[in-house]
Amino acid sequence: MMELTDKLMKEYSIEVVRKEVWHNKENMALVEKLDEGSVCGGLPYYYNEATKQTICGEADYEELKQWAGVN
């Protein structure tokens, strides 16, 4: 997924913030809070602050662009 998010950031000059959750309990707590009430419970987990839209798990590039609001 890093290749796709890198491509997205380069092509559309947007920022996708990556948070390490395996060794960082604060980041994992944030993911759990954002995912509260959802059925995801897994990684990768994408959350768009502007639209509140999420992606749970791997996605193709078109889905990632839609999530980012550039499609």
C-alpha cells in the first residue's frame, strides 16, 4: 500500500499521514478510536479527516483516489 499512497501523494500533491501502530500505543489507540463502532479492526486502516471516510485493509488505486477525494 505504501507504493500506492506514495503515487497518490506525488500525482495529486496531497499528504497521507502514516502512523506506526505496532510499537506505538498512542497511534494504535487513535486507530481504535477512529474505528470505534466499525467492523474493521485491522490494518491497514485509512481515515480521511475531511470526509470521515475510511478504508479497511488493502485497496486498489482507484479506491484510494476516491477515498482521498481526487477521483
